[in-house]
Amino acid sequence: MTTSDAGFVQTVLDELASIGPIDQRPYFGGLALVCDGRQFAFIMGTTLFLATNEHTRAAMRSSGSQPFEYLTRNGYRTVEAYYDTPQRVIDDRRLLVAWATAALATRKARVLSGSPGA
């Protein structure tokens, strides 16, 4: 079971303060980040995973991001809806806010479109 590093969580929350109030919720051994009622990210250990969609996924891949994976009894399962955030993005507040804002927008768009999993 993974837990979220408290220092890393606080750093991320401080950096993302400008996007609005962020609620924290337990999430499969990590911590979900929720803004405006939408989960747009989660933290496992010292890794921030951001929500993606067909429009943002390619840009995240080209920046070196990988989809979230977890181990099941039948092997690894890949979740394309969330990608990890490269360290260079974590270290650059402007980039991190831009990526997180895009992630939040993808979650809001899913709700507006009525997509499953919103």
C-alpha cells in the first residue's frame, strides 16, 4: 500500500493555491485532490498524477509522462485517465499551475459532456 509524503503534498498544495481551494480525500492508499467538486489529480508517495483526456494526453506523453499503473492479481492495469507529472513541471510553479488547470478543465469537461467516469 502506498501513502502520500506529507511534505510533498504540502508543496503541491502551496504551488497550486492559485487555482482555488483544494480538498484532500483518501484515495486508494494515496490522496485525491479535488477542486470545484472535481477530482483532477491524486498523489501516491511523491508522485503527482494529473487527469488527462484525448487533447492533453499527447502533450503529457511528449513531456515524458507515463500513465498510472497498478498491480492486480492478473498483472498490471494501466489507467490512461491519469498521467504522472515530470519533476521539471513540479519544480516550475507556472508550468505546474498550467498543467493542473488543464487537468481540472478536463474533469469539468467530462461532466459537461456526460462522459462516464466524470
